[in-house]
Amino acid sequence: MPDTVYYALEVMLNGLMSGVMYALVALGFVLIFKASGIFNYAQGVLALFAALTLVGIMDGQIPFAHLINALFGTNLHHFGFKVPALIAILITAGVMTLLAVLVERYVLKHLVNQEPIILFMATIGLAYFLEGLGDAMWGSDIKTLDIGLPKGIDGTIESVTNDWFGYGFFIDRLDIVATVIAALLVLALTVFSQYSKQGRALRAVADDHQAALSVGISLRFIWALVWSIAGIVALVAGIMWGSKSGVQFSLSLIALKALPVLMLGGFTSIPGAIVGGLIIGMGEKLFEFFVGPLVGGATENWFAYVLALVFLVFRPQGLFGERIIERV
């Protein structure tokens, strides 16, 4: 086969890997939507906040150092020690869990049985609050995140494909790790949602808050639980994206890339988030490869949204979403 065909296959594989990165962000949206029936605008900022906190803890940075120095005229920046990556990840996971409890206590519990648009607006306010809090705690400079994940082109894959096809495939090792982690996350979350008592309670809360309360399900506990899980998922997404492109405030914009993924996979399906991410990732790369040169390139910026628009017209619930039928 000509090299063009092999190059197209390489582009497709890299697109699938990129799709997994999109899906990691989309998973957090799905979890919140399943529990409350709202779109959590703050999910991208949660990933940013988790990544900022992880880097700050690993570097031994003093939280709010700039604010403390401005108020008291000090020159404090670091504690003088580094924290191992694994311990820092566990501490950050604890911070995200604590954040979930605080969000439930001071925001969500006051909005029980409110219209979905009210809850959505609350998540917008939460997003901007967390972005400002992350800036105040850890600073706004671009940070490097390195927890020891493999990076760069996988030499084994390049060598093997070159022996087989006479063309070496360039596959990023970080993307391979992200794929494995995403698969494990989806498996764990699917089992939790379908077979655990808390998972069934979560689906009941999503269907009807009042009915769930009437049968003894604690709405506050479920919301705290699901926001904690979404925070952990955001931490994983923040680690992958931060390791790939650095920890910076534009990281929160990855939420925009998750929107087409959700529209394709469905807002209520955990496996759908992965499938939607793979379709978007592979589709935008192949579209750029085949059609981009004909229209001047840069099709990756809009292809996903056009595809999502088509799905909204013909299948608004997505590939795996639940069709909502209201009888009057």
C-alpha cells in the first residue's frame, strides 16, 4: 500500500488517542448530569483547579503566597521541600473531595427542586469562583506538570510498524497511557453506576428529586458523592492534559471540546462519553487530512461542532442517550 494510506492510518490512530483525552473531560459532565439533570459548566475549571493544586503541592508552594506577601510585606513562596507525585495526587484527591462537600453544603443544598436553568447558572458562578481561587492560591503563570508519565514517540510501535509495513507509526506514549486509564475509569464508573446501591440511588435522584427524597435517599449525600467522583475524574483529566500541554488557565477551555462529545455520546451515558470522544477525535483528524487541504485547513476548530449540530437535528439524545418522552 502507498505511504498515503499508512499516513492516514497513523492520523486515525492519533485521532482516537486525542478522542480519549476529550472523553476524560466529558466523563465529569456525564456524572453530574446523571445526578442532577444539569450541565455542569464548571467541569473544565475543576480540571484546571485540580492540576494547579497538584503542581502547587508537588513543588511545595505556599497557597495564597502572593496575597500573603502583599498584605504583610513578606517574601514567602515555597515551604522548602518537594512532595512525591503519588502523595501529592492523593492529597489533591482529598482536596477535590473536600471541595465537593463544600459545594454541596454552600451551593447545592439551597437549590433543591429549583429549575435546571437555576442550577446551570450556579455552575457558571462556581466556575468563575474556582478560576479566581486557583489564581489566588497558586498564581497565573504557566506550570510544568511531570509526575513521571512516559512521553514522546513510542519507539517500539514505530519499530514494529516499520518492520511490518515499511512505515513507522508515530504514537505518543502519553496518549497510550491516557487510553488505558480512560478504559479503566469507564469500567469502574459503569460498574458503580449499574451495580452499586449508591449508583442506583444516583439514577433515582436524576429522575426525580422529590421521589428520591420520599423513599429515603439522601439528596445531599448523593450530590456530594457524585461531585467528589467528578472531581477525581477532573483530576485525572487535568493530569493528562497538564502533562501534555502544561498547566495554564486555557486548560479550562477543554470543556468546550467536551460539548460535541456529549452531544454525540449522550449526556446520560458513561460509555457514550468514550465513544463520542473517539468519534470526535478520529473524525476531526481524518477530516483535516482529507478535506483540510481543499478548504485551506484549520478544519479541526469547527468540524466537531458541525458534526454535533447534525446530531442535534437528527438524534438530539445522542447515540447512547435516553429518549425523553413526555405524555400529556
